[in-house]
Amino acid sequence: MSPILQVKNLTKRYGGLTAVNDVSFDVEPNEILSIIGPNGAGKSTIFKLISSFVAPTRGKVTFNGEVISGLAPHTVARKGVVRTFQETTIFKGMTARDSVIVAHHLRSRASLFGFYFGSARARRDEEEFGRSSDEILDFLGLGAVKYETASNLPQGHLRALGIAIGLAANPKVLLLDEPFAGMNADETSRAVQMVRAVRGRGVTLLLVEHDMAAVMKISDRIVVINFGVKIAEGTPAQIRADEKVIEAYLGVEDETIGL
Amino acid sequence: MEQVIANGLYLGAQYALIALGLTLIFALMNVLNFAHGQMYVIGGFVTYEVYGLLHLPFVVALIASALTLAVIGGLIERFLFRTVIKRSEREESTMLLAAGVAYFLDAAILLLFGAKQRGVHKIVNGVLILDNLILPWDRIVVAGLAIVFIVAFILMMQFTKPGRAMRALAQDRVAAQLMGVPVEFYGLIGFALGAMLAGLVGGLLVTITGVNSGMGGPISIKAFMMVMIGGAGVVGGAIAGGFILGMLESVGLTVLQAYGDITYLVIFVALMIFLAVRPNGLMGKPWG
Amino acid sequence: MTRMQRGARGAAAAVFLIIVFVVVPLAIGEAHRADLYYTLSSVALLSIASAGVWLTFYIGRINIGQGAFSLVGGYVSAILVTTYGVSFWLSLPIAGLFCALASVFIGLPILRLRGVYFAMVTLVLTEVARLSALALSITHGARGVTDIPAPGAIRLFGLTIVPAFNTFAERNAAYYFLSVTLMVLCFGGLWRLVNSRIGRLFAALRQNEDLASSMGLNVPALRILAYAISSFLGGVGGAIFAAIAQSIYPSSFTVTDSVNFMLNCFLGGLGYVFGPMLGTLVLYFGWDLLFSTGEYQLLIYSGVMILLILLLPNGLLSLRLPTRRGG
């Protein structure tokens, strides 16, 4: 099977600083691939490059064979590559349900005029989106809080909401930015299950994460980045044994890195 | 041609001083001082009263203008802006407050100083003639003073403790607080300083172009344009913006004279196109 | 929304319409204050322009340039009617559409800017409009366009739906009904917009542009849509103004007006669709009432404005209980 997403020689320079340096890897359909590395290694920048929130200095990103780097971010989202954000970025003033409904917008068939005048198609869309939102919210365990204003939700729920919003946009590839950050062991295992369930829906998942234990548990493959350069790529077992990776994390407590 | 450049330079020096005041206030408090033009006008009138009516030395008049505006600026910051910034969630509130203050000062100026155009005697008579350049001495002196003030300002910001504190505050308010900088105090000083600069230019320019109560608005707009050109919040940008506008005005007024009053129209349109390409001006803080 | 809430809203709307279309004219007739027709027409048309500014706030931009579009709209209508003999009724939507189109071109580069930067650029816009009006020959420079005839009749299939304005005994009443009808249409339309899917898209983009992009919302296009509608409203307001004043000059709409539109929105409360209407009413009458203070008018007015901002930094309507959303 050909890769669903390909990163080729991706490079990003900010003035004199090279954040990402000639990184290349493939992502297979429906796999869970994690990008890990020490802080400041350039992982977030890679995410921004893939979802086209930032344009590469050199190199490209292709999705299903089509080049997506350099396109407008909403266009890339429309094609099926959707990202979530760190720090639980949400629509503060909206309820959880409304946020997810808005995220369905990409699926709508009615035109904007239709929405304004309440055409039949628009109304059907609204109903359909409502149903779909409810389904997604329940799937992610947010059913009980769906009418709450997003800003009132606790951390864990906000993360789930971020994923819900991502799912609503009907992604083929979903980029999760530090989905396990700040979670305790319980929350993390629930989140891991959630991510697996999302993969079960046919979505390909790309994660950026620090939590090594979770990453080892959940990923099919792992890419390791340090100082903007890819230093290793492989299955969790391979990465665990990789000397370069161990070296990069040298000085960090064994426990933390789960080795 | 050289004459045009020379005119552009004097104008530029003065404009740069106005732009500096505006940019300082913006950098420290994120407030666009709509009343900046009115502060200039007050400076002009104070100098008119002290130098023109009371016949005290010009230097005294300038000091009077500077102090008056520093006090006004300080009071406005302390009692008006500080309160609103603390209590409001939206950016628009400070902008509206600035607009309200501008209207208020406009009204006050009209009441206190009357509607007539006022002028004062030149501070230095005579003209310097170089080749085919005619350089009135008073303009040279005024431009020179403006440059002196600009340099003094830059030195102060660079090397003195208050200057460093203000720069820290402009860069990152929270970090400055954490470093122990009394941000509220320096916000006040900065605003007062910005106002003072406006007042100084007013005092300087009343000797050349006079002053009247209606000038406030148009001058504020010019000041905004300078800041837009050079980039808001950056000292170098303000100076560049001031000189560039001065040049453009001078060139435009001469070259485009044949086409009527369209100098400013052309400048505006060019500015909008420029901003489309470089939205942060030449050196501005990235915003938007 | 429950049926009871919907009923209450419908009732409130009905009451409002009755007041505006029936009670006010009767009261004016009784009190022999026909001059109020002119005042209220002004309030209505200014509130339409302010509604446009409100919409730009709704997508998260501070718009101090509406005066430019009002001026342009006024001129377009005036020129079409005087020079080209077009009927006022046709010139009205054309003025609006012209402004909308112009705003698309202007908006493309500038809507990327945010906060104070955007505000500054829009401020410049108002001046550009004024200077253009002065400089272009089609606008007759400083002379402006004068002697604009009153709107003619609207006839459909031989029936006169609206009589020509100069056949009215009280012409200002005709202008009043015109402005107020358009105001009602404007705010009704805006309310519908805000409560529709499009409104939610706008709200999403105001709250978080990045997140909105990541879910596929074409943020630049949506911003331009909002700005175009806003400018359309500005143009319509200006066209009505030209019809009422029967003249238009480069100084008809200045930076002060642009700032006032913003003030109207703010005073009424930026979270409420009907805020601009309330804000315009209060500020306009407030200014008028102070007329008797003569030379202190602006001083008192701006003094009160400053006080209001100090005390109510979130607008007048923020005095209400914070349980309602979207007006």
C-alpha cells in the first residue's frame, strides 16, 4: 500500500535558525505514527509544516500523492489533513456541541445562501450535523457535557473536545499535538483507548508527544527528531534499542522515558 | 530639487519627534493615542502664550509646553487609561477612551484658546543661502532642536535606568514585572513622556507654521500614518516613518502641485498598497 | 429555543414595530413636532451604518472606516440620480453593491491585519474617501452634489406602491418611513445572519482563527464576506442620507463619523445585534440635547463619554443580566 502522507526533505529556517532540517518519512494508511524528541527539537514545527500553517523553506509534503505544503491551511484541512492544537485551543464562548457542529462545516452540501435562508438542504445538514456531533461526543465520552460552554470544561474534557472537533472535520489524517500532556496515568490510559478507537474508524493518526510510555504503548511506528533532524525511525521495539535515541535522551530519568 | 530635499528633512525631523511620542505610548501601553494631535496643539498654544504673549525666552516657553503636556499625559494615564485597561476585556475600550479624550481636548482647546490661528515671531531671523538653496535659519534651528531631542530620547532609552525599564516593559510586560520593574509607574512615565514629545514639537512648530484649534485631528492622522509606515512600537520605525512622511509631503507638494490637492490622496493610497505588502510597516512588531 | 421564548421574541418584535410605525408618528402628530421626523430618520440611517461596523466587530476587527463607505454610497446614489437620471430606488442597492465590491478589493490586503493595525488602516480609509471626493471631477470636488431630487414613486403594474416623495404633505414623514423600514430590514437581516450557520462560522473565526482554519473554514473568504456586508450597509446608510439631505459633500462623512459609528456599537454593547440601534439613539439624542449648552456641547458630551467608558467598559447593554446571548 502506498503511503497516505509523505514528508520529503522538509526544511524550515527562521532567519538564522534551522528548526527543521531535511526531514523525510512516510506515513502508512491507518497507522499510528508518533513523532518524539527532546523539547525544542522541532516537532511542533513539523506539525505546522504538514498542516500547512507554515510554509517550508525547502522540501514538500504530499498527501495521497498530491503536494499540500504551501497551500492555505483550510484547503489542506478540506483535503483531509486535520490538526489539533496544543494547549487545548477551543472556541471559548461556544458550547461543546456547537463547536463540534461548526467543525462539520466541511461536510455541508448547502450553500451559504441556503444557510441564511434556511433552505431544506441547509436544515437537513443542520440535523445531520447535530446527530453526527452527538455521536462523536458520545464516542469520546463527552456526551454528558455537550451543552456546557467550552471554557467551563476541565482539562481532560478539553483535550477530548479538541479531538472531537478534529474528527468532525472528517479527517483522513489527524494530527494530534501532545494529546497526553499533563495527564495522570488513569487519564492517559483512557486517552490511549480513545486514540485507538479513532484509528478504528479508519483515520490515520500522527502524534507529537513527550509521554514516552504512552507513545511506546500506542504507536505502530515512531520517528525521533533531535535538533530538527530525524535521528531514528522504526517500531517501538527498534526505537527502544536505538543507541542514538538513548544518547539523545541521556541524562533523563529512565522512568520518564520508559526504557 | 535640493530645496525639496531640504524641506523634506526639516519636516521629517519634526514629524519623527511626533511619531516617537506616539510609538512610545503604543509600545508601552498598547494604546493608540488618538489625542496625540491635540497634545501637539496644546504644546503650540502654551508656547504661544509664554513666548508670544508673555515674551519670555523661547527656551522657557518650550519647557512650559513640555511640562504642561507631561502633566496632562500623566493625569490621563493615571486616572483614565489605567482604570479602563484594568477593567475592560476588550481592546476597543481603550481605543474609544482615546477617542473620547481626543474630543475632550479638542473642546477644551477651543474653549481655552479660542478659534483663531495663532503664530509667534520667528526665533531666529534671516536665511542661509547655499548655492541655490534657501534655508531659513529658524527652520534650521527648529530642525536642529528636534534632532537634539530625538538623540536625547534615544540615549535616554538606551542608557538610563528608566529607559531600560521602559524598553523591558515594551518588550514583555509580564517578564518585566517578574524582573521587578514597577510597570504601572513606568507606564505612567512613558505616557507622560510621549505626551511631552508631542507638546515639544507643537512648541517648536508654532514658530514656523503657527497653531490653531482645528489642527489636532489631522495631525493625529499624520502621526498614525508615520507609525504605520515605520512600524508601530519601534523607535527606529517611528523615526523612519517621520522622515519618510516628511519627504513624501515635500516631494508631493512640489511635484504634484499641477494636479491639485492630491498629494495626500496619493500618499494614502501608496500607504495602503505598502501595508498590503508589508503589514507591519518597515520595522514593526509583528501583529496580525 | 423553547416555544415560549420564541413567542416572547415575536411579541417583542411586534411591539417594537408598532411603536416605530404607528405610535411614534401619532405622537409626533399630536405634539406637532414634525422636526423629530428628521432627527429620527438620521438616527435610523446612522444605525444602519453602525450595524455594519458591528458586524466587523463580530468577526473580530475594529472598523473605524465606515464613514468612507457611507460617503461613497452617498455619492454613488447622488451621482446616479442627478447625472444619470436613475431612480433613487434603484440607486440605493447599487450604492450598496458598489461599496461591497470596493470593500472586497480593500479587504483582501487589509483584513489580514488585526487589532490596532487594522483600526489604523481603516482610519486612513475615511480620509482617502474624503480626499477622493475633493479631487475627482465626477464628484464635483468641494462643491459636492446638490439639488438631489426627492425619491420618485415606485410603480408596479400601473399601481403606485409608494408615491413620489414630493407629493407628501409632510415630506420628512416619508423619509422617516423610508429610513425606519430599511433599518428594520437591516437589523432583521442581521439578526437572522448572526443566528444562522453563517453567524456561527463568524463567531468561530472571531474566537479562534487558527482553529477555524484547521477545520476547513475558509477564513479569508469569510472575513471578506462579513466586511462586504458591512460596507454594503455603510453605503446604504450614506445613500439614504444623500436623499434626505438632498445634497452630499466631501465633508458629509468624516473621521468623526467613523469614530461615532464605532461608539454607537460600543455603547449599545458589542455582544448584542440591536446594540447599534440603541447606541445610535442614545448618542444622537444625547448630542442633540446638549445643544443648548452652546460652546460646552462637545466638552460635556466627550466628558460623559469618558465617564461612561470608565464605568461601563463593556457597553450600555452590559447592564443587563448576563444570561442572554446574541440579542
